[in-house]
Amino acid sequence: MTKDDCYQLGHITKTHGVNGELVLFLDVDQPDEYADLESVLLEVKGELIPYFMESIAIVKGSRAIIAFEDVDTIEQAERLIGCGAFLPLDELEPITDESRFYFHEIVGYQIVDANSGELGTVRGVYAMNAQDLIAMDYQGKEVLIPINSDIVRTIDRANQKLNVVLPDGLLEIYMDDTSNDKPETHGDVADDTDED
């Protein structure tokens, strides 16, 4: 199984105690849905390797304390810090709500602005601490669009389109040739969506 067949559930952040337990950050909307997880695929040195759960306890919202079979010491656990945790795509529940989507499913979708029409294609999504951002390929440049319900309105899965209402001046910031760096002015936009 390759990463193309999977979605990222989260990543290992640190050890917990001295008996091989780890903290798994769950980068998902509903962490509690993973309370009965039996196994995950960890990306170790570029390869996905199955690890089976001995125990999992969801704590502090998006964090879980986990124990893997055959990981019994802090030294073994330390080798797994920073590893991404993945699950097969076919384990995802399909979303039918037009205002919600999985990040991986919109890559390649056309961005359609309510005022300007078709703009560009979704290149990827950056899951950031303060604000998740859609990376759109627009006239040969990368434009970052904050993901929140005021901007990203609906998804049209049948036609692979994402309907948005971009803030005034957003495109102009990226098209200004005097700016070589990505603007940092979008980090303060409130994130009021719960998509992953």
C-alpha cells in the first residue's frame, strides 16, 4: 500500500512514560471516532509499515496516548517520534454534505469564485496550526486561500469544483510583482470550519 492509497490520520509527537507508549496527534474532525482503532500505518524511512494497537486512549481533544504491540521501551518508542500515521482511503466515511470535504479529495478541483468565475486549480492543502490553506495554481502563481465557511462555500463533487467567495484584494496580493514572498496577512483569518 502506498501513500496515494491512504490519508494521513496524524503523526507521533512524543513518548509518554517509559514503557513504550506514545502520543499521537489526530489531525481529524472527530478524534473520538478513532477510539477503537486497531492498527495504523506509520511512515518509517519513507515506507508505510503496519503497527497494531495494544491500547489507545483519546485525551485532550485531538491527542491520543497509544501503545503498540512490540514497542515496549522508551528507546523503541523514540524511534517513532515524527512518523506520520496513515489509514487506507477506503476506511473513510463518504461525505455528502456540500459544505464539507476531505482535504485530499479537492486536489485537482477547479476554484470558482462567486464574483470572478473560474480561477485556477487546487494544487494542495496546507494544514496549519492557525489556519488551513488551499494552495491554488492561478496564472502560474500559487495563491493561498484560507479555509473557513465565509470563503469556501460549497463543493460540487460531480463537476469537481469548489465554490468560493474570495476576500477583496486577495488575488491582487499574489499578482503584485514587487512581492517575492508569500504574504503573511492571511494567518489572522478566523478558522471556523471543521473540515479535514
